Amino acid sequence: MYPLKLIEHEIKYINKYNHIWCVFDLDDFHKQGKIKKAYKLAKNCHNISIACSNFSFEIWLIYHY
């Protein structure tokens, strides 16, 4: 799911949870400027935080599993 779409989806749950974390891969989204829009929207919501993983995050999980 695209970062901005993920934030837009989670906005529906703001009143249900105290704090929401959205985690996504950077992939090529940072080149397209989509990360900045997602950060801006999450910042305006105050209780949505973003965590970005690097390109080899999945490999790291497999090695540490």
C-alpha cells in the first residue's frame, strides 16, 4: 500500500486507538515525493506516527527470526 493511502486509511481509527503507528518500506516512494505528503498528513493528525524501513528490512527479519 502506498504511504499516503496507508495514512488516509488509518485516520478512520484515530478515535478508536490512543496512538497509531504506520510502518512501510521506503522503496521508490521517497523519489516520488510521496513520503513527504504522508509525513505531513500524519503530523497533522497528532497521534499517527510513521516508521520507515530500509530496503533490506525483510531480510533482516528473516535472519533474526
